[in-house]
Amino acid sequence: MRRRIAVITARADASEQRDILYGISEAAFRKDTDVVVYSNIYNHWQDDNLLNYENIIYSLIEPDLFDGVIVTAEAFRDIKIINDTIDKIRAAKIPAIVIDGELDGFKSVYSDDETDLEKMTEHLITVHGFTDIDILTGSRDSAASQKRLNGCKRAFVKHGISFDNIRVYYGNFWNDSGEELARRYLSGEIPRPQAVICTNDFMAFGLCDVLSEAGVDIPGELTVTGYDLTGGDHTAGRIYHYPLLTTYRRNRRKMGRDAVDAILGGSPIQDNSDRFVSGNTCSCGVCRLHLLDELVAEKIDQYHTIMSTVAQFSGRLTTSRTLEEYTGAVSEFFYLLHGADRLFLCLDSAWNSERFNGGEFLCCAIDNEYSEPPIKFSSGETPVPFITEHDSPAIFYVNPVCFQTRLYGYTVLEYNRPASYDFSFRDWNKTVADTLEFLRMKNDIHYLTQCQRQSALYDSLTGFYNLCEFESIVEEAGHNFCIQAVRLSFPDGGEYLFGENHRSDIIAETASAIKRVCTKHEICCRTDDNTFLILFKRENGMFPEKLKISLHNEVYSRHDERQVIITYHSSDNTLVGELRSAVLLNAEHDVGLISERRRLPHYNELADIRNRIISMPNKMPKLSEVSRKMCVSEGHFRLIYRQCFDVSYNRDCINSRVMKACYLLYSTAMSIYATAVSCGYDDEKFFSRQFRQVTGFSPAEYRKKILQ
């Protein structure tokens, strides 16, 4: 039997992974070895229960069926999602390789980043004659960051140029690091050098984008280089940025080949190819051949996307009444799987029932001309039926077919040459999953009964549980949970001022904000028109804080207290009735306070000013501006503002800025500096000091605490 290697990766359609997989399949084919690639589809960076359910595909891997396993560590947003699979591989005691990372019991394969960056630095020194060079790399504690920095150092030493650590700037390998450095150059905070070496392309993109927008001539005034040659994922590629970046292609294909050689034996093949890719960020100018290759690849991807858009694939699958008709329709549109030789649709044997079985599967083999009748097989016997029927080696891509939290099975794409699918496959896969759910529902004799039950269990506007079902869940949950209540109160007359639908719109927006905060560990309920209850684990003590800053920034910043009043109350016990009474009492108190405010002179003018503060904390109106607008002195304005809102104008401005900063630190990966700027601060240290005064934490401490 032909040897077989498993590859565990994520987002196999990403350009970086496609390069690695090409190298793996190229080397494996030379050794007459099949490759089976297990990959998710979305690899979502947030903890989203619906999207992350796709990761169950990794649980189907049976290491004993393979002669070795390769894991591409850098592909995963969090390598922990495959911990169970890693343990199975260790227990199987088969050769195991990790590319660009480290795992206990695995041999690591890296690219020679040091030599690559040494060559790039030498290019600037020998070809352009530069000696005044800054370096922008990743974080200080990143191994990749230090390796690439060492390569730059080697070139400096080699050519007798003194290396000054002051000229090294640390970032996070993302665009905002380059953007931040660009602003420091533009402000004059640090002198502008002859050239900047960015140790990956994303940071170079950010640097060039900001400098170009400010009118800096690149490369006339400053030369910029990148590293990696990232591309093929919409705006990730260099053709989407100006000027066209000079960079150096990371040898991902060689990493793939070396990983195969480490498993199957054999000496690694030397690769002395020139991987320098010139662009317009240095005076060498763009290499037309390189650019042509990138444009051709982009046009092919766009063509594939257009084909998928105009094809009637979804409609044809939707009208199918049986699984036989369905697979026939998939065969009819097989051409959308560009370059694939065959497709296997492997459905759980109980695909049309309530639960995923996972033991036995029905496999439908499909190609351009026909689809074969389904056959039954066990995932413990073979990863793909018919895998042993080939005269030559092939590469198989195993991807999950999920509809929300329902796993129907998986698809297997077969290529008889080194190849992979592109990002248009994601749309194809989603269409298959959605239409399979439709087919299941059509064929389910209990369809109408299920619809009635769903209607009884869930609130129709928000999709949350109703009170009766929520109380049943709480009763079963035990004492390790707490409940957070959110009450919306709507002042009288709102429908005349803001439209008849303003209440339902605000309720829907609130529900959406709550959904974004909640993970698979929280349960949500809408008890009546205006109250939400969320059951969360007691150990998740920061959940109420996450909820408040999210609702403040996503709801209250759009609708002020004249439209909606948001009241919070949490309970350490799980007595739903008492909690509902408590939050209602608090809400009545809040409504009473605001009703008294509305009787004050100038209330609407003051409320407009406060709404501006909350909605645009980065553009705070000056005290002189708002007092002049109201035709009162600054002292009198401060007095009436405090009388109205029971807080000083200056403190309200600070609180609004800090609330916005809390939200950005929690919901984005923005740097501390970028967060400060987004909240209207010019000085990062001053921002950090005010942030600590309000929250008791530094911005970095707060982010760590709220994300843990």
C-alpha cells in the first residue's frame, strides 16, 4: 500500500498555506506518497461558537492510518484548538513534524529567516549604498522577530556598519505597527532614516500607506522593504498597496519539502533560487515578470469568484428533493471546484437526524460526468474511500461541512498533482452546508412540529430563549453560574420623536451587541419586551464589564437617554424572579431621575452636548465652544451641566474617552498608541495615566484582564 502523510492546517486557501502545501505535495509525490490535508474553512479569530464548530473536523483524524503527520503551526489563531489531536498523535508514536513552531514530541522545521533578512539588508547596503537604516520587527519576545533581527545585524557587521539597538523598533507583525512608526516619523519625534527594513510585509504596508497619504515620496525620500511576500487574500497582497512593495519571498515551499524529508527520509534539496522581489519602494523599480505573475493569479481568483457568483449552484441544490438529486446537482456544477480531479461528499450516516454520529459515513464520489451511489465506510478504517485505487499519488483536502452547530460530515477534494483550492471554495462550501440543511428540513416528517417548538422556545425578534425555557436551563445549571440582567426603558413620546419602529430597532441592536459579547459558555434570554437575562459562569467575573462597555459603545453612543435608558443588575444566585424584580426597581429609579432632569432649563441642549461626547469621544468640544453655543459663561455652563447630570463636564469627557478605550482594548487588536489616538489623545503616557485613574489598571493590564 502506498505511504500516506497527514497534514493538519487551517485556512488551507490562504496563500501562505498554499505555498507550504505545494512544497509538501511536491516532495511527497516524488516519494510516491499520498497526502491528506485536514483544514477548517474560516479559522475565525474570535471565540464564536457557530464559526468555531468547524474545528471538530480535527477530531476525525486517526493517526494510526498515517506514516507521519505535519502540523503547520503558524496557520492557527490558537494552536490549543487541536490539543486533543496532538495528544492522539503523540500516543500513536509516529513521526511528527511541526512547521514554524514548537510542540512537545514534534521535530520543528523552520525557514532560514536570518539568511533572508541578511540578504535583504545587504541589498540596501551594497546596491543602494545606505548606512542610515531603521528596522521594524515584531515583539521582543517573538522568536521569529529575533531571528529576523539577527539577520539584519549580520549584514551590518559584515559590511563594517555599526549596529545601534536604538534604531530597532518593535511591533506586532501587523499593519498598525507600521502605521505607528510612520506617524512618529511625520511628527518629527524620531529622525527619518534613508531606509526602513520591515521584517514582514504587513508592517511595511502600514508604514507605506500612512507615509504616502502624507505626501512622502517613496523611495525618493525614504526606501522601505518588507519580507514574506504575503498575498492572494484580497487586500493582503502587495498589489493592493502603493507604492508596490520591495520584499523577499519567504521559502515556504522549502519548509514543506523539508518536513516531508524529515518524515520519509532523504536529503533536503538545496534551493538557491533568487527570491528577492523588487518593487517601487526602492529605486530598483518593479520586476515586470513578478508583477505579471501576481496580476495573473489575482485575475484567476477574481474569475473564479465571478463564476461562483453567476452560477445557479445554490438554486439548483435548493430544488433537490432527494440525496440522489442533490449529488447529481453537485456533479453538474463540479466545474466550480477549479482544477480538482474528484470530489467526495462524506456525510454522517445520521446526517438527516438531530445528532452527529461520527462513526459511519456515507461517501458519494463525484466528478464532472457523474456521481457514484453512496457507499458506507468507517472513519477509523480510512480517511477517504477509494484512496488506494490510484496508480499515482494524490493530495486530498478534508474540510468540514457545517451549518451553525450541526456537522453534516466533510468534503474531500482530490488533486492528482501538487495543487490546492482558492478562497472561492469557502463560498462553495457554505452553499453546500446551507442547502443540505434545507434538504434535511424538507425531508423531515417532523418539520412543522419542529418549527412550532422553535417558536415556543425562542423569542422571534432576537432569537434568544424565552423566560420559561431559560428558567429550565438555570435550574439545571447549578450554583456555578451568575445572571446578569439588562433592562431597557423607553421615555414617553419616543415614537413621535424617533419613529414608530425605534423601540424594536434598539431592542434588536441591544440583542446583537449581547450576542457579540457572549460565547458558547453564556445563555441569553429575553423575558419580555424590554428585559434581557444572561447566564454566565461564576469564574468569568469580567463578563458584566464586557457587557457594559459593549452596550455603551454599540447602543448608548447611538441612542441617548431621551431614547433609551439602560439599567444593569447582576445576581450571584440564580433566582430569576428576584433578579427581574430588582432590575425593574432599579430601572424605575433611573427613569425617575431622568424625568426630573427633563424639567430643567436647557435640558435638550445639554443632552445634545452629552450625546456628542459619548458618540465621538475623539472629538471632544471645548468648554469655551459649548458655553458660547449656549450663550452662557464657562462657569455657569459647568454649574448647569453638573446640576443636570451629577458629574462635571470635564469628568464626563474623560469617562467617555476611557469607556471608548475600554471597548477598543477589548474588541480589537489595536496597539495602545492607536487606541489612545482613536480616543482623542495625542500623548500615550497621558492617556495611560488617565485610564489608570478611572479604571485602576493600565491599558495593557486592563486588556489582559478582560481577555483572559
